Amino acid sequence: MKKLSPFDALMKFLNSIIAMCLVLAIMVKYVSPNSYAFSVFISLSTPILIALNLLFLIYWVIQIKRPFLISALALAISFMAIQQVYGFEPKEVMLSKDLKIMSFNVRMFNVFEWIKQENIEEDIVAFFKKTTPDILCLQEYYPTKKLDKIYPHRYKKTSIKKTTFGQAIYSKYPIINSGSLNFDASNNNAIFVDIVRQKDTLRIYNVHLESLGINPRKENFGEKTREKLRLRMEKSFKKQGKQAEKLVEHQKKCAYKIIICGDFNNNAFSWVYQQLKADKLDAFTEAGEGFGKTYDYPFPLRIDFILSDKNITINHFKTYSEKLSDHFPIMARLQLN
């Protein structure tokens, strides 16, 4: 085999490190942030590591050189992770009997005017009327009466600290039970309802895991030092871990089919996502298309999810592009088998 040039030898060395980092990032999803909080920072880098390995792969293939095997092997190991980044096989099954369920972090209907546009609340309500979801799960909910005529059944849970803030589930079907998990020492929460639809009773969870409390558009994400930023994020990730564990335990007492919607404030490579998805299907990976970006940021972040039990068929999934919040709405069409 022809000897590599000094530059290619350096590239091979860097390629090997980045390939090992990708494999490590795939593995740390099995490590609880309560055991090793830094693991979350590694998992957050997964999409970047996938992109870098793809670039290395292309570089070696163009030159027809054997080191292409390094990234090829790393990408093969992380194949399932690649499916979390990009939806390759969208499904367009539209049945009249499907259950349409939407999840949307509405950012308090723009009550503090983060978006410099009038009538955001009215625009959001009009969007719901247009898309007609049967079940609507809202995070960062601010009390409103404007949805009551559309949805005869609802469950809301808000708290008043600095301002009224919480979550809501709206339903076109009767709610026979509801409740709140009441996360400890947190402004975030998870709520649930049991709905009756024809012969089925379903448990719907609306989850808003611990927020990181950072502004990604500010220098150092709004912190004066990187150390303070790291400590704040580690604290939030540990809270997310405990919240996910509480939700997993709560589900064990439910005999109905389960659907989980919400803003996880973390990506699909995280430990908390793996815990909540353990025995479920991710509507995006089953039926979504493209990057599925759910947070308004230059990098395609997918932190909002719809998960369902495996005995529910996912016929369609869509991420909407309407800029009515710092998140984008997502909706799935589910067939109850």
C-alpha cells in the first residue's frame, strides 16, 4: 500500500480520534446524568461528530484510500443514530380514523413579546383551527379561553411564581382521569390525561423536562464564565434524569396504551430520551422527513417528541415551519390497532 503523505497521516490521526468520539457519544446514552453529568455534553455533540465523519469518509473515498474504513466503521456502528438526525422514509398514510395529536411549546403565547409581531396568540389559535389536531399538548402554556370552543375537554396545570406558567392538554374526546407528576424543585412538569375514543382508552402524557435556562443567542449562552455555564447545565441535566425516572415509574401503573408528547430540552442521543423511548416508537423516525428541526436555532435541533407504544401504528409525522414561538409545532397521525 502506498505510504500516506504527512498531511494525510495527520488527517488519518484526526479521523481516528473523531471516529472514536462518535462511538463514545453513541454509548454514553446509556449513562445516567445523575451518575456522570458530563456524559450529556458528549451526547449533545453526536450530530456534529456524524457530520465530521461523513466529511472524512468523502475525503478518503475521493482519493480512493483505505482510511475510509475508519469513518465507514464508525458510521455503521452509529447507523441508528443517523436515523435520529434525518428522516429518510416519510409516510403519507392519511386515514379518516387516525388520531391526530400535536405537541407545541407555545412560549406563553408571546405574552412578553419575544417575537416582535402582533396577535401571536390569535395566529396560534388560527393555526390550530387550520391543522385540526384531535389532541393538543402545550408546553409553556399561559391561560387562555380562546381554545375552549374548539376543544370541549381539557386539563391544565399552572403555577404562579414569577408569572403564570405551565402545561395544558386539550382534547376532542372525553377525559375520564387526569393528574400532575409535580416535579420537585422545578418550574417544569409532566401532566397526563386518560381519554376515551371509541373503544379505546388512552393515556396521554405532556412532558416538559427541566429547562437549561440559557440563551443560545448570547455570548457564553448568557453566562459570564464557561465554568458557571457548565455547572448550570449539569444541574439541569441531573434534574432531567430524575424527572425521566419519575415518569418511567409513573407509566408502570397504567394499563392503557400510552403516548408521550413534549419538550424534552434534550436531543435524541441523550439518556433521558432513551429512558422515555425504551419500549416506544418515535413518530419522527418512523414517519418523519428531513432534519425534523423543532427549535428555532441555526443548527437543526430536535428536542420536541411524540412517542407511542409499539402497538400503535404511526401513519404520518410533520414538523411545521410556522414561526409562532421559539419552537416549531409537531403532529403525528396515529392508528390505534
